[in-house]
Amino acid sequence: MRNPTHCNAASFWSCLIPGYPVTRSTSAFLLGLLSLVANAADETTPLADRDLVAAVESILVEDLKTHISTLASDALQGREAGTTGGHAASAYLMQQLRRHGVTPAAADQQFVQEFSGGMRNILASVPGHDAQRRDEVVIISAHFDHVGFGTPRNSRGPIGYVHNGADDNASGVAVLLEIAEAVRKLPRPPRRTLLFAFWDGEEKGLLGSKHWLSAPTRPLSQVKFVINADMIGRLRPEGVEVTGTRAAYGLRQFVADANSAMIAPRLRIDFTWDMRADSDHHPFFAAGIPALMLHTGKHDDYHRPSDDADKLNYEGTQQLARLMLLLALQTAETDELPAFRIKSRGETKDQQRLIEQPLPSPAPRLGITWNSQLAEQRIVEIIQITPQSPAAAAGFRIGDRLEQFAGHTVSDAVDFRSLVVIADRNVTATVQRPGRSEPLGLSVRLTGEPTRLGLTWRIDDAEPDSVILTQVIPHSPAALAGLKVLDRVHTVGGQTATNEHTSRAATSLPLPIIVTFERDGVISTTSITPVTPTAIAVKQDRAAINERP
């Protein structure tokens, strides 16, 4: 760990986690995060990185196991809303919240918000410290009820046995308890108020969250954001599904910033466009409040008695808890939260295809295939020619061995591919043809124009300040830099990747160009370096020197 006195707002995460790329939206969060103070009397003293690390690392697998095994025990009889088991679960929640000094947030300084049939939401808060932001509320939520002994309506069988609901949703509840404890460990609360909402009656139709919206304990106008966790105990290699990033402008990058700030391994995130009424985030979305939901997917034990605590991925749940903590702090600290995006209410799969569908691969510029085994020996021998291609028109034949192309020696198949991509339309080639003693020169007119970067993109109003790659030409500079279709490019050459700036980079910015991009929720940086005939020749000369005896 570096000494925190050497970290400023722009380098904070780099000090905390060396190599973390700082983008414009990240910097806004970092400036907000650094407004936290270690001394209540001095609001200019920044939070030391060790304090944030201590809060993140306070979320432990052992504590998650304790919470989940308690909530998913047979003694709680499946936590059906309004039952003795459900009330026992709520009593455990209140016990834990009191232990960590989290403030009751229902009426009359109580934790319990009662509603129909003996159901009860459990509400607690960490009031914000910023006089200008403390009346703004970020809700961190999870439902604590399950389906009891099951019925034909809500169980996938067999019914009549305790449905413990370890994943659904003791996992989410345990994560909320750990986040509340971690926030209380900070030297000072965040700027905005965090409201921890443990919803009841979710399995009966999202009753707890709907009741709160009809009888809010804080004015609805103050609620700026919701982060909901439902079934986050079975993290698998495909990662975590995050719903709701299209509900506000720039939310995908917002989530990726928090994920990329995590100590590795970072989570693989599936940003789904679907916004289903299947958990407690949806009533808030319907009310025009940006809402995210984290979910690790259904499984064979879903709504069955076999959803037990011993089947959970606790290390994965710990990762998700730490991500949610960073998201909660980022949301509570940033200067301005993104506004609700009305268009998100009516988006369809067809609209998603229009934005994210990759462009078809461009036609081959030359149109040949070569012997891959000989290519390992630095020999490019043609074994197939595409009919009506530039190669066919130029008179190439099967068995020809390429010696020169566009004025440069052909001794490496990978470099030759790149040379074809960047070459002018009219070039000459030299081949050694079987049965001829002398090399044969051919004139070639390649398809299409030479490629400078090899990128095509679209823009999406839900993801401002970025472009979505819809085509990366194979063997182009962009492809060699590791960029792929559907990557979200955030910065190009140190500037925000607007459509205009990306167009300028593609045509005229000098290479190399540093690019910051997001893929599957992880932000990375790469460099697009020039692929030129001269660079290829230098590489070939170095290879020849290294091969000399």
C-alpha cells in the first residue's frame, strides 16, 4: 500500500489499486469520495485510502455464512411473510442493525414498518453528513421473506417442506447487513443518506416495496437511486447480471467504474436490457426512480426446499457485497446522480439489436488462403483463391509463394495480413510460381480503402460520452490492440470518446493513441499503435538478426 499522503483526487484509485484507469466519471466520484473526513470537526480532511480499504475488507466470508445460515435455518420455517418465521427473521435483522449502530428509519424511531397481514418492512439508515446532500436518499435493498413451506403457486416442489431460501434471498439480506456494518466503520458517513430497506412480502407480489412507495418514510422526491440485491449467492463464471443500467444516463459506466475499482478479481458483468417486474427494484423504476438490481441467476434449487446454505458460493457473494458497497458509496458521494431516462420504459429487443448488432465483416481485400503449416516456416503459399476476388483478377494461382507485397518482403503470415489491411488500393506483388525459375510480378487492385485504425462504432443516448464498437477489422491496428466488437470506448487519446472526437481519432490523430474501454463491466486501457510497412520491415529485420547463428 502506498502512503496515502501521496494520493490526490486524480490518482486516488491508482494509489489504492495500482494500474486502475481513471476516467472523467471516475474522477467525479473520487472527488466526492475524498470529501469524506476522518475528523468530524474538519470537513476538509480527506478519507485515507486505508479507511476505505478497511471498510471493504471488513466484509468477510465468515460473517456472510453466519447471516445466511441463520436466516436459512429450518427454525425460521422458510420466512414466509407475516408468519412466526418471518417475524423471527425480522427480529434477527433488528438485532444486527442495533449491534452496528444503524439508525432506525421507520415511523417513531422504529425499525418496523407494519403493513397488511402482519407483514413488516425493516428500515434503517445512515444519515448523510453533507448539509446540501443529506436530504437526498439512496436506497440499498433486499427482500428477506421466502415462501415458507411452499404452495402449488410459489413452489417448484415438493411442497410441505421448509423452503429455506438461502440464495433467495438470505444471500441479498446478508450482503445488506455487511454493507451497513462496513459503512458504519468509515470515519464519517457519506454525503447522501443511505436507507437500508429489508422488504417483506416480495414473494407475494413485491408487497413490501409497493407499500413503502404508497406510505414512504421519506418524501419520494428525496429518493434519488435504488440498488437492489436478489439471489446473489450463486456466482458462476458467466458473472453477475445487472438490470437497470438503461434507466438513467451513463449508468453502465457508473457500474463499471465501481467494479474496476475492486481489488482483483473483478466481476464479469452482464448488462441486461430486460426490466422485468420480478423483484423490488421494479416498483421504483415504474415510479421514475433509477434502480439497479444485481442477480446471479436462477438454478435447479430455485423455490425448492433444496435452496440450502451449503450450496452457495460464499467467495462470490463476498465479491458482490464489496461491489455493492463501492456502488453505494459512489452513489452517495458523486456530485450529481444521473437523471431517470424515460425512454428506458419502452425499449425493445429490436432496439437493442439496432444498437448492438455487429456490422458484417468487410469483403476480403485480397482473397487468398495459405498453407498454415508452411506459414509457421515463414512461407506464404497459396492453397485457395476466392472467385472474382482481387487475387483472382490479378492472376494469382494455387501454389504461388508470395515473396513481396506492396514493396515489402513477405516472411511472416501475421504481418502480411496487417500489410494487406493498411496497403493502398493499387499495389504490386511478387510470387515464386512452380515451374518458373524467375519470380513473377503481378499488379493488384485491392478491395476497399486502406484501414488506419480498423474501427466502426455506433452511439447510444443511454451511454453518453462513449461509443460502442460494432466492427473491428481483423489484423487492423485496433484488433492488434485487443479491441473487440461491443467494447464501450470511453476515452481516446485522453479525451472523452464522443462521436466527433472518435471520428477525428480515426482519421487524423497521430498514433499511438491510448484508449480506455469497458468490456463485461471491467475498464481497461490499451494503445493503438501504427501498423506501417516501415514498422513491419523493422520487426522483420529484428527477427532476422535474432535468428542468426
